[in-house]
Amino acid sequence: MRINKYFKIAILILIGITLVAAPVQAQEAAGNSGFNPQQFLRNALQWVEDLGAIAPIAFIVIYIIATVAFLPGSVLTLGAGVLFGVVQGSIYVFFGATIGATLAFLVGRYLARGWISKKIAGNQKFSVIDRAVGKEGLKIVLLTRLSPVFPFNLLNYGLGVTGVSLKDYVLGSVGMIPGTIMYVYIGSLAGSIATIGGETQADANPVAQWVIRIIGFIATVAVTLYVTKIARKALDESIETSEEQQA
């Protein structure tokens, strides 16, 4: 059995779920009116930059809203590195992403699960995934958070229609930490908010400092890729085991 087949099926189902969610509809309407989400978020980051002591709180609130509204969180994650540095930026992103993802999960569960359950009732492959999530919710959520195969925003709403418990879903959010640290670190290399999402401007830092940054970046990417490889393998084994038990 090839895991890519299951990934494609799951992603297609998750896309269907999000099509009935209000946040996606709002985003599409905004896109038709010429709304640029990346520029909007860059402007929001520049506003946060001038808030002083309350900047972290404002940033977390914006991240929560962006997550629920299906806006590109990568811009905010990179911006956190510019505004707060790697350590504090990673903490603020994690809190904002976790709270926002939990709200999206609740929307998917209480507003869409009934409708979606009827639509996928005859899909045996998705049922296998659903049972695997229900039985080993924490493990599955953790692994899918580690794996970049599943888009973050789609997963938030999609998991809401599965059998995973809210507790396992929230605890599984720790799987976002490696990727969060990597992107915040990349953002910390940018000179300003204006460079986020665009071409990075030349930095005037000494060569020695750049060498240290590059080494740190390579190490972070290596760790993230390694953990992702393990996650994919474990997820493959978990889904295969669930299907064999149901056979």
C-alpha cells in the first residue's frame, strides 16, 4: 500500500471540508476584491512593531485571527523572528497558532462534522484514517503536525471532523515546534518587516556573524528534515496497521 495515495485522499477531503467553512469564503471574496493577504499581514506586523510592551499580546491575537481566517501564517511566523528574535518569537507563534488552530478545530467539529460525515460515509480509505485518528489521536495529530504533507490551515478544520479528542488535538500541537523554530529563525535573518515574503535585502552584519547564522540555519533544517522523515514513516505504519486490523 502506498502512503501517497492516502495523503492525496485525505488532502482532497480536507479541501472539501474547508470549502464549506466561512473563513475560506471570506478569503475568496477578499481575493476577488484585490485584497493582498501578505501585504495586509506585513502592515499588521509593522503596526505591532510600534506597540511596545503590548506588542506580544497584539501579535498573538493577530496570529489567532489569521489562523481561523485562513490567512498565510508563514508571513507572521517569519515576522516574529524579526520583531522578537528566535526564542520569544517561537513562543508567541506557538501560542497564537495553538489557540487559533483549536478554534478552527472547534468550528470544524461543531459546524461541519455532521455534513461531512454524510458525504464521506462510503469512503473506506478515509474511514480507515478516521479510525486510526480516533484510536491513537495524540500520536496521529503529533505526526501530522510534524509532517509538511498536510497544510496547517486545512488540517485545523479537517481534524475537527475526525474522531480525535480535543485533548489529544491540543497536546499534539507540540508537533508544530520544530517547524516553528525553523521559520522564526529564517525570519530573524531578515533586516526588516518589509523584506518578509519578498527578496531579502543585503545585511551589513560581519562575515563571522553570518557564518554563525548559516551554521545554525543548516542545523535547524537538518533536524527538521530528520524529524519529518521519522514522522512520515511512523504515520505510514500507523495507517497500515489500522487497515490490517479492519480487514
